[in-house]
Amino acid sequence: MNDTGNESHQWESFLLVSYLDHLRIEKGLAISTVASYRGDLIGFFGYLRQRGLSRAAQVGQELLIEYLFSLKIQEKLSERTLSRRVSSLRSYFRFLKWEGHIEADPTEFIDSPRIWRTLPSVLSRQEVEKLLGSAGRGMFGSRDRAMLELLYATGIRVSEMVNLSIEDVHMTKGYVRVMGKGRKERLVPLNRTATKWIRLYLRSGRPAGHGAEGGGRLFLNRSGRPLSRVGVWKILNHYLMVSGIRKKASPHTLRHSFATHLLEGGADLRAIQEMLGHSDIATTQIYTHISREYLKEIHRTYHPRG
């Protein structure tokens, strides 16, 4: 590679590092997300080198379409993966334009491949009642019941729940302070039933004398250390089996069930969006599809010609 090629490569490497720092520091994206974007872009830069190109400013819309077409045909990537590649490229070129490194954004008129979104699995209200009712007994019963009640009462992510401190739960005022994706804080209402079980857990079920090891976290394992996401998943699976629910479910299923049951009860979609911590209302709108499926099931079950 000649000196000009080396300089171009070094400049593109500098821009990539600057962009990744922007994602991590300014936008607050998770390390795993930043790593995915980095991998997508490195793959794209490799394609550019094969075409004899070395700078982002040389990229046009036609070249981008050819690249995406090659991913679809030659690498046989799924539409979901292709969509993420488009998102990575769009975000990168928008950054370059914003910083003044390019004059035109070649991704401006490129649409993401259509993704057929699968409806997330939800538990019925009766199944939720059976699940919650199966917890509450034994040495760790109050912890497990408090944990499951909290997930269903608030719809928070399991990663958000395991990071809750005792101070994040304001039981008298009836809300939980949650730190969500992108370090965005939100307040989520807490119902009386969940509050009752959390109080019981703190009084009699939470390991005593483990303040330092637990780091002030609300939910601890039997060793007095913060409960992990895997730990929550194992606990949930145990109670699914105990309650006789054969449906495949995860902690995220309780989040989906929370949103779906609120919508079925007449809650406003914007309010659900706020409680779930979705930045885009389009993400929350998937629950309207679930609700329609529920209505169709009710119609099939109870209509005389169903």
C-alpha cells in the first residue's frame, strides 16, 4: 500500500474511533451494541478496499445498494441482520455529515429491509395469577414472590430489576426509580401487592449482614450477593414448572404481559411507552397487534359461529 493509501486508512481508522466514542459516551449505547456497529462497519470497509476505495467520501448510494445486495445474495443474511447493517451505516454516515467530514449522506434515501416482526409471547391473566401464586413459600419465597410481582407490576427489564438498589424503591410514594437503556432514568408506578411483598422480603427474607457484598442492591442471592439475570431466569423457570404452565417464558415475557394487559384494559399507548422506557412509540405499537390477536381469540372462543 502506498503512502496515500496508508494515510487514507489511518484517517478512516481515526473517524471510526471517533464515531465509536460518540456512540459510547454521547449516546450512551451499551458496549455490546457499540461492538456490533464496529463489526458491521469493519465489514463494510473491507468491501470498500476490494473495490479500490479508501475513504467514506467516495461512497455513493449506488455503491451502498450493491454492498447490501451482495450481503443478501452472497452471504445470505436475514432481513433482520440486513436491517441492522443499514442502521449501522446510516448512523455512521449521519455522524460524518454532522461532523463536516462529508457533504452528502449516501444513506439518506435507502430504506431498511422489511422485517416481519414476530409477536412476543405473553401469559394470560390467569397464567400470571397461577405463576405469582406459586411463589411466596419457603426460605426464599418472599424474595421470589417480590421479584415476580415487581416484574409484572412495573414491566421493567430484568437487567433493570437486578440493578435496583433498596433506595430506588419508594414504597410510601408508590413508584420505582429505574435506570434504563442509554442511562435514561424513569419513574414507574408500583402497586400495593408488589409493595406488600417487597416489604415482607426486606423484613424477613433478605440476607442480613450482607450490605457491603450486596452493594445495596434490592435482590440478593443466597450468598448475599446481587442476583444475576441468569439467576432470575432460573427462578422463573422453577415457578413455571411448579405452577404447571407449559408455555415457554422468560423474565421478558412478564414485561410483554404487563404491557398487553394494560392495553387490553384500556390504557393509553403513550403511557405504556413511558412506563416501558421505549424511546420510539413504534416499538410500543407491537402490543396493539398482540391485543388484536387476543380479541380474535375471544371472538373465536365465544361467538356462536366461531
